[in-house]
Amino acid sequence: MSSQATSPKPDVRFATTGSSPYAVLLALFCVVVVVSNIVAAKPIEIGTAALSLGPIQIWPLIVDGGLVLFPLAYVIGDVLSEVYGFRAARRAVLTGFSCAVLAVATFTLVGAIPGASFYENQAAYDAVLGPVGQIVTASVVGYVLGQLTNAWVLTWMKGRTAERGLVGRLLASTGAGEVVDTFLFCAIAATAIGITTGGQFLNYFVVGVVLKVAVEVVLLPVTVAVISRLKHTDPTY
């Protein structure tokens, strides 16, 4: 009687979250999330001459200040997912947004407290930090679902390839996560930064996805290097 050969199960490994590198990455992740939510209140237009394709605004490009730092959150999320696993990445996402919610609550409370008699910048305070609540709401909905999508796709692919195909799963997971994240964020935060037309929204969404993924691609060698170093230096991996 012949027996059917079965392929060996991939050796899928993860480090434990009790290691010091995880604590450092978690702290950095929280800072990136909080700061990105604040600076996202400022819309940025790249270009001057108007160019449209039907109702879709092609140029100038419309982004927000969060684009400067926010892609780093996905880089850190990829590192956490690849080295520490889905549960560790999920913990980081929930911790980061708990910090963001605390920041918004603080901004709101301080804004509601009457300023000193000599304080003349209340309007500026409200203008800068007023939209942050709506933006954080957009981030909570968009980024939690987007980052969890990113982490799930990456760890799902790793479960089938183990240590092989790192670059492929980094790109695939980032693309999936950014589409979910950016669409939901743009849909909720658009009015807070002044997006009023469907063409502007499509520009904001498509450009956001393309630029964030582009940043991830540019930083891919750094991401791979950090992951490789953690895998070789963390004794729990």
C-alpha cells in the first residue's frame, strides 16, 4: 500500500512581547499615531494649475499633514506583525488609539476651560485643535480596520510561507491595509479639512493610497533590515 507524501508544515516563529524591543516599538508607534492625528488637520495642496478628468480632480494633489509621518505607523505595524505576530500588532493598534483618544479628550477639556484674562489666542487654539476630534474619529475607524487588515494579511501569508517571501507579504499587506484605512479616513475626515466635491474626494483618496504605499516602498529596505535585525537579536524569536 502506497502512502501519499505530505509537505512539511512551515516553521512559523514569533518573538514574545515581553522583550525590550517591543516596548520601544510600541512607544514609537503611539507617538506617531498621536502626532499624525494632530497635523492631519492641515490640508496640503501640491501644485497650482487645475487639471480635471471629468468630475475627478487630477491636479493639484490634495493630501493632509498626516502624510508626513503617518506612513511610519505602517512600517512599525509591519515590523510588529512580522516579528511579534497578530495579537501583538493588535495590542499596539489599540494602545495607540487609546493614547489618541486621551489626547483629544485633553484638547477638548483645555479648550473648554476659560483662558486667562491676558490670553488672546483662543480662536487660534480652536482652529488648530478643533478638527482633531473628527480626525481622530476617522483615524479610529479607518486605521484600526486598516492596520488590523494589514496585520492579518501579513501574518496569514507568513503562516503559509514562514520565513520566505517577506517583501511580497510586506507589500501585499500594506496595499490592502492602506486601501481600507485611507478610504474610511477620507470619508469621515473630508469635511474637517475642507473637502467639498466628489472629485476632490477621489483625488484625496487615490493620492493618499498611492503616496502612502510609495513611502512604504521607499522605506522597504529599512523595514526589512529592522525585521532581520530583530529576528537575529531577540532571543525569544
